[in-house]
Amino acid sequence: MSADQPTVLLVEDEPAQREVLSYNLEAEGFRVACADNGEDALLLVEEEQPDVIVLDWMMPNLSGIEVCRRLKMRSQTRSVPIIMLSARSEEVDRVRGLETGADDYVVKPYSIVELMARVRAQLRRARPAAAGLRLEFDDIVLDAETHRVTRAGAPLKLGPTEFRLLSTFMEKPGRVWSRDQLLDRVWGRDIYVDTRTVDVHIGRLRKALTAHGGADPLRTVRGTGYALG
């Protein structure tokens, strides 16, 4: 798995629908994790840390609307965009879905092309660097499309790993990332790297960011990890 590859959690209990959506999401360049029920979905959110969730409303036992409600109540999953899929086309149902916390609401039957566009739109909000957008934090500018970084107008020399680390930090300024979370996001879940490697690359990133002067914008949170700002 590419470390830059965004992850979509697809929660759909109908096998045919799940297969079609999974195929199309992978064709769009997403890594796809699948669940066919609400209980598994809640577990997979913890394991996979998805960037976007595509969630069917009508499922046995635990409904999609309840899964959505629980995820939006948790501080660690509240900001993950959720696209609700539903055969319920009445305005009252759409309003209920959005009021429960869904970021978008798509009525079945839907256009695959439109749904993929909506997933990409939510990804741009959740992970702008992965969508190739420009990020800014104080005097630091990161252009994800050209892979260039400047600070106070001066170009910075960053290796690929340091660039991905900075992208991660700049997408969510102030968020504290543990070493394990950074390993998953920057190196990829399928690659074994010692957590001390994170510290080495953080050190390199700090050196690059302060190469032309200026305060170190990275913050070490003792016993937890690192944050930007």
C-alpha cells in the first residue's frame, strides 16, 4: 500500500453493491476497507483510521444512522467525513441523516460517477495534501502538486518522508499524532518500521524547517507524540 493512498471505509451489507463500489473506489486510487455491518464498521474505524466513510443507512442490527451518531460523538472520529447512502428519499430522512452528523447524503439508486465525485470532494476537505492542494501554516507553504515547500518565501529541501510528515501535520494543525499513527500515515500500515525511526525523521524535518531561521513549529508532546503548532 502506498503511504499517500487515502483510505475509504465502505459499509454496505449488500454484497453486489459492496463489490461494485469497492471496485470503483479502488479504480479512483483509494485503498478500500469493507464492512457488511455496523458493529464491524465501528471496529474497523479504530483499526483503519479511514479518511472518508461511505455508510449505508439500512443495515441489520446496528443501522448506519446509529453508526454515524456514535462516530460523531467520539472526539477521535468526529472529523472523519461520512457519506450516507440511503433508499430513503424523503426530505425528513435526508434532514435526519445530516442532523445526525453525516457530511453528505446520497439517495439510491445513485450514479457511480456522482458518488465518486462526492467522495473526492470529502477527501479534499479531510486530506487536502492527498488531493494535491496547497497548504499554508503561518509562513510555511506546501504545494502538494509540485512537491515544493517554502518558508517565508525561501525554498526548503525536504526528503520524501519529511515531505509526507509535514503534509500530515499541515492537514491538521494542532492535532497530536502518536508515533504509531505517523507510521501508519507516512510509512504505510504494511511496512514494519521501528517507532524510533519517526524521531529521526522528525529531527530531519525540524532541521529543514529552521534552515533559514525562524522558530521550530513542531511541538513534542511528552509520552504522546508530535504536533504542528
